[in-house]
Amino acid sequence: MSAPDPAHLVQDDRVHRDAYTDAAVFALEQERIFRRAWLYVGHESQVPNPGDYVSVSLGPDTVLLTRQADHSLALLHNRCPHRGACLVNSNSGHVARWRCPYHAWTFALDGHLLTVPMADGYDAAFNPTDPALQIARVPRVESYRGFIFASHAANGPGLTEFLGSLASALDNMVDRAPNGTLTQTGGVLRMEYRGNWKLFMENATDLVHPSVVHESSVAAARAHREALAADPSTSQTLQMLLSNGLAMPQWAGVPLHADPHGHVYMGGFYKDGVIAPVRSDPVFDRYRASLADRHGEERTAQILAVDRFNNLIWPNLSVNARFGVLRQIQPVAVDRTRVTSTCFRFDGAPDEMFDLTLQFLNTASSASSMVASDDLEIFERCQRGMADGSLPWLDIRRGRQTDQQQTDGSITAPGTSELAIRNQFSAWLSHMSGASEL
């Protein structure tokens, strides 16, 4: 089954439903986007020592992120070149060398073949240095300030060029750590929904939906405001839920910023209590003082003044720097998506700051989250609705007249614009048509 021509699926003001529902289009996305673009795979704190590894997704493949003997990073396919058996079956661990559990072929940390049992059973043409007999490696792996990205494509622009202006989101996240480092910790949250992966990325900066989709959770927060505010374990959740209840003119006042590579971010809208970007309370005062010890007062003020939400690194990463949270969107099938959320400790910050990160993660991204369950329900309704062929085109024109082209190639717009969707589809079309090497 061949995919429709991607150029026929996207227009300036609308997109065809096949972009979300056609299995052949999904297969083409895997080949032209997720096997070519730079994708986030992990953080250096997960593999601090040689031999440490974690099992991660790189597009449609499961690979092993590992620290080499020389402390460099590598991504190896979890597959023995002999008979194809998976080398490890755990999500993380430590090895001195790789040993296949099937026939005991043994490999160095970098994937080179070391020993083969019954070596005299092979003829003279058998060459242990043959690349075909080594564990296959992902050709490009780069770390940006501890955040590790990789690409199946051997050639193309580098990671920094790909990140563009969204590198600033990762910069800000690291700069918020008083010791200058982050540690991934606190566990991992995973959710799945029966819908296309693009729905999640589009919704993350759609600012018309919160007061509609999250109406019930906002109402519940308002109804129980006093009780929730009185309990320290729920006061942050209360403030987060109430923030979704802004009026449409207020959402319009939240700025959107779109980068030419498909990346986008929105301004912050959490303004009260412990979720305010700058505040005065005993915990935050100690935190700010520790930042000032590292950066000085002027630079500390600049770091804390960066108030952005859902920094989207296209195609599938959402960064919330203020709270130290990442969300990875993993396409599983044309109508099935997995969302993996992780969080980080700002090394050197008071422990209570990490408590706020954990509460943010659970309120926004856990399976029990009122906000997340609202969103996932809408994604599934959209997917079911798009399966009906009576309405082939989806409208994405809202706010086009307010888009403002900037001198650096970026575009800005009020928060109620559908700029983010149009920008993501611009990158999508470039990749799907083969015009982009990224």
C-alpha cells in the first residue's frame, strides 16, 4: 500500500485527515522523520560510568545508550549479529562487556567482537574484525549540555543547528541548577492513548482548549479551593488546575514563538503561589541564594525571568525547564501513541524544590492526572472522528492574520493562534517530501 503524496495532504489553512489516519503515511513518517531527525534518547546522568547502559527508543527501534571505556557515548542496537538475539532484556544495567545469551558471542563495550565459542568451526574467511560481525551502532550521537540526542542518518546538519532557538530551553534548565548539573531521578511515568502522535504535539501549545477541555477540573479546583489550598501536598495542584481557567482574552495574551525547524514554545501562564516564576518564600529564597552564589545576582535574575511553558523540540520532545520535566512522544502505530515523562533534580537546590518537580509531574503527566486524562480523551475522540471519511479536511487557519515574521526567521503570534500546528506541518512536509536532511 503506497502513501498519498505528502504535498497533497497539507495546505496553508488545512490538513487532510490521511496525515493522521493513513497507515502508509505513518510508515513514511517512520522512515523520513524518525529515522532521520535528531531525537532525544536520554541524559548523561543515566550512564555516569563506563559499562552503564539504558534501553531507549530511537524512532521505531530499541537501542542501548551506553558509556564507553573512554567515557564517550554510544548507541548500539540491542541485537547480536550472529542470530539476532537481544543482548540484554533489562531497562538499565551495567556490563563489563556484551555477551549474547544465545551462543555466548562476546563484544567489547564499543560493539567490537572479542570472542566466539567454537571458533575453529568457522572457515578461513571468517574475520572477527568484519564490521558485519560487530554490534551495529547508531551513526550519530551528540550531547548538548548533558541531553543526549541521536540520529539514524549518517549525514546532515549537526545537533546545535537542528535545535536552533530551542537550545535555549535546555540551557535554561541546566542554568537553574546551582551546581550546574542535572540528575534524572524520580522514576518514569508512561501513558498511552489511541490516537496519532501529532495530536499531542499540536495540543501542547493550543491555548484555546484549556478552558474548554479542562473545564471540569477547573470547576473541581474552584469548588474545593479552600481545602486544597490548606494542604501543602495539594496547594500546587490547586494552582496548576486553576491556571487552566483563564479567559480567552488572557490566553490570547500568552505569546507563541515558532522556530523554522518546527520547534515552538509558549509563554508561561503559572503566576501564583509556589508555581510563580519568581516568588519569596523560605525555600525559594534559599534556592535563589544558591543560584546567586554560582551566577551572581544579575545573571540569576535573567535565568529566573525566563518564563516559558511546553518548549517543543520537534518532532517529539516537550521541555518544561522551570520544573525540570521532559515528555517524549513515541509513535507506536498510526492510531497509538506512548508518552514517557521524566524529571530532573537541580543539583545543589533545596530538596523541597524537587518536591515541587514531582508534584508538577504527577499533576500534569501521570495516568491519574485530571489534566492528562482530559487531553487523552480528546485525542481519542479526534482520532475516532477523523476515521469518518465524510469530512476529509481539518481546519488550521485560526490566527493566520496575526502571524508576525521575525528577522531571525522565527514567527510570533498571540496564544490563541494555530501557528504551532502550521509550523509543525511545515517541518513535517519538508521531511516527508525529502526536502530536509535533518
